[in-house]
Amino acid sequence: NTDRENGFEGVIELCIKETQKVIREYFDFSFITVVSGVHDTYANICEAYDECLAALEHKIFYKDWAIIKYSDANIQHENIYYYYPVEKERQLVNYIKSGDFENAENVLNEIYAVNFGNENMNVEFARCLIFNIASTVMKTINELSCRADDRISPNVLESILKCRNIYDMRELLNDMMKNVCKCISPQINENMQQKIIRFIEENYSDSQLAVSVIAEHMGLTSKYLSSVFREKTGIKLLDYIMQYRISK
């Protein structure tokens, strides 16, 4: 009955945690544990093994030292989709290209929260989502690299694909984005001021000219564009546009 099965599972979980405690103390490696359902006879060992393999497929959702129970992992997935709309991909690309790591990280965290906060996330779709995010990040970084030796090597791709779970992959992608944003942000800031001024000089007579229009033209966000311009010039971008129009 259910009470009996819960009792067995409780004993098994206690044994696993004690084993993990010993491993943590004396050995330098980590692992996750999968637990089959409770069966009455030795004849069911093969079935229990199959259940463990099925539960192990869900390891991508778990961190090291996790305990994955077949009863929890064996979910009939109703929501066979994942959340990665074009606008979120575009935001991620724009933030990386503008050297804005903080907002790039926020977009990535939002994508992870929406998808992996859902217990009905399908394993195969999770792998597809991770591959798509990694492809976006790597493609963007390669587009920013002007030299061949700056581009992402196959070894990096192999490292991403070898990540044990979604958390390790997020950490790796964050590190990649942080490094590239740190490198390109000073370069972008130096050139951006002149590009903005040139665009204003060429389009000041357009009544639709606004910060958002300039930001869209440069593939950046209005907030980031304004902050960089003010940092470099000491004046708000909108004020500069108005002053230039008045001077003309």
C-alpha cells in the first residue's frame, strides 16, 4: 500500500543521505542518485533498473548530490513546448553586443525561470532549448570577434554539450557573456558617442527622431544608449537632440 511504499522510500532516502555524507567527507567527487519504485520480489529487479534509467534521463534538471525518484520523474508531460520567443533572443543578442552583461544575464535568468520553473518541462525539449540558447550566445560572440583566433573554438562547444545539468550550462554561458562584455564594452563606449552624434546631425530635422529611434538604429536599448551618452558627454541624450535642433 501507499504507506508501506512511503516507509521504504524514507529508509532508502536516509541511506542515500548517509552515503553522501561519507563521500563528501572523504572523497573528491560528486554524484546524483536515482531511485526506482518499490517492488515486492527479486523478479522485479529488471523493472526497477529500467525505472532508474528512465529517472536518470531527468538529471539535466538536477544539481549534484540530488536524489531523483522515479515516482517524481515519471511525469506525463502536458506542456510540450518551451519559452524562447524571438524578442527575448533579440534582447539577449543586443545586450551582449552592447557589452551590457547585467541585462544579458537578466534575460537569460528569465528564460531559465519560465522554462525550468515548470515541473512539466519535457526533457528532450529542455535539451533543444539549451542548445538554442548556447547557439545564440556563441553566434553573437563570434560575430563580435574580428580576428579568427578570438572566435569560439570547437572545444568550447564540446564543454557546453558536456555540461551535466542546466545549472552548469547557465554558469558557463554567464562566464562567456561576462568575458566578452568586459572586452567589448570599452570599445563600444568609445565609438558610440560619435555614431550617435553623427546620426543626430543627419536626422535632426526628422520630427520622429527620438532616443528610441536612435537605439533601434544602433541595435541597443534606449536605457543603455542614454546612460553611455550621458557618461561620455555629461548631458542627457534627449537634451542634446533639442539643443542641436535649436542651434540649427
